[in-house]
Amino acid sequence: MELRSTSATQTRAIGAAIASVADAGDVVVLTGDLGTGKTVLAQGIAAALGVDEPVVSPTFTLMREYDGRLPVRHLDVYRLDHVQEAIDLGLEELLDDGVVLVEWGEGVREVLPAERLEVALSLLPPDAADDDTRRIEIAAVGAGWAARRDALVAALDALAGVRPC
Ligand SMILES: Nc1ncnc2c1ncn2[C@@H]1O[C@H](COP(=O)(O)OP(=O)(O)O)[C@@H](O)[C@H]1O
Ligand SMILES: [Mg+2]
């Protein structure tokens, strides 16, 4: 699925649509350059999962944990020491009862579970440094997400103003 978001609000709404089909044990991997909206999307997912405190970028700590309808664990593994910490921690440990959101997932690809939702954000057009338009590509990896693909597409289709790329 390839969507176009023209505002941070729309990107949050896309996060909410993802949250509407999310379940305990899910991992959402958020990739894209700095400033493309990974944290904004994570905020949309967390808010829709019932997290009412502000979700801030976990830049100086590997992980922040929030209470929502499900526990939400938000990791940012941009820093190389975080990659090693994530490997040492073992992501499986975090998966039983909650939803795990990982920014900069490529760095820890080797420790990511086989089942995951991958969300890649980029500027659109690619060289528009201060434009508000983003391309958001969503890929369901593994049978668990594939089974929910139709529900996810329906939730995304229902979003006002969000269009395919
Ligand atoms: N369509 C959009 N989607 C997401 N963020 C957007 C959009 N347009 C502008 N922005 C702005 O871009 C910035 C994205 O920041 P952030 O989510 O922290 O990026 P990242 O986590 O990828 O480094 C925010 O300041 C946000 O308001
Ligand atoms: Mg971020």
C-alpha cells in the first residue's frame, strides 16, 4: 500500500488506522530519513491504542513504555549503541502482551521478528526539504499481518483526505 499524506495530522490518522487492526505481539517497523514523520506516525498509533500521555522520541533512552489498551513500547534504534542494546535486549521479550514500535528498524533487521508491519516514510517529492507531503508505504510481512491486510486497507480507505500515491 502506498499512501500520500499532506500533513502531520493525516500521518497520525494513518497511525490510528494501523492501530485499529493492531494486536498484542505486533511489531511495527518505521523507516525513513530524519524528519520524515516516524515519530508522528508512532504518536498516531499510540494515541489510538489509548495512550494519553505525550509520546516523545526515545532518542536518549532505547525504549519508552506507555499504557494504553495494550502496552505500547516505542524504540528508536538510530544510535548505534541502541542497535546493540536492542540486540542484547531481545525484542521477543517485549512482544508477549503489547505492541512494539521500532523507529529505524533497518539497523536491527536481524533481530526483528519474521512477522511485522513495515512502514517506510519519505519526502514527496524526494527533494522537497520543507514540504509537508510524505509518501507512506506500508508492507505486511508474514501470515499474521497478511490475514489482516483487507481490514487495514479498509481502515486506510476510510480516512478522509488520505489518497493512494
Ligand atoms: N505529512 C507529514 N507527516 C508527518 N510529519 C509531518 C508531515 N508534514 C510535516 N511534518 C512534520 O515533520 C516532522 C516529522 O518529525 P518526526 O516525526 O520527529 O520525524 P522522524 O521521527 O522521522 O525523525 C514534524 O515536525 C511534523 O510536524
Ligand atoms: Mg523519530
